[in-house]
Amino acid sequence: IAPIELPVVEGNNVTRQVGVLLTLELAQGHRQSEVKKKQREITDAFITELYRIYGWRSGDVQVVNEALIKRRLQAAADRVLGPDVVHAILIRQLVEQER
């Protein structure tokens, strides 16, 4: 999955920028071509989930919560690709920067 960078909005201000670099580990018997066919859909689903998470946590000291992100993105992958296609969401990089 291409790197995803999103602003964190609090009120009318962008207060932080969060970037995430993900790898999808596919379950045995599934191929990368299955994901490529739906790459736009899965990326859109991931962006939607990340905005939700960051919106809920925008008032917190740190909006990044790796366990929560993995759980929510796994659910999004299951909705888009079907259950048991993605074995795990690997977060290769997760960066939160103040603006």
C-alpha cells in the first residue's frame, strides 16, 4: 500500500500530520493480484478509518495508537477484500508530527 499521510483537524485547525506506511500480509492461498484489483477501494477504506480514529483521538496528547489502527484497518480490509484474505496489517512506519 502506498504511504498514507493525513492531517489531524481540531476545530478549524490542522494541528498535526500523521503518516503511515503499511504492508498487508496475505493469508495462505491468496495472491497480491487480489489486492491490486481492489487497491483503490482498500486505500479509500483505510483513509476513512484513519480519519475516524484521528477524529476520535484529536484531543489526546498523541493520536497514534498502533493496536487500534491495526484492529480498525483489519476490519476495513475484511469488508473490502473479504474475511480471511488479509492475515495481518503490518505497520512499517507510523509518524506523528506537530504543525
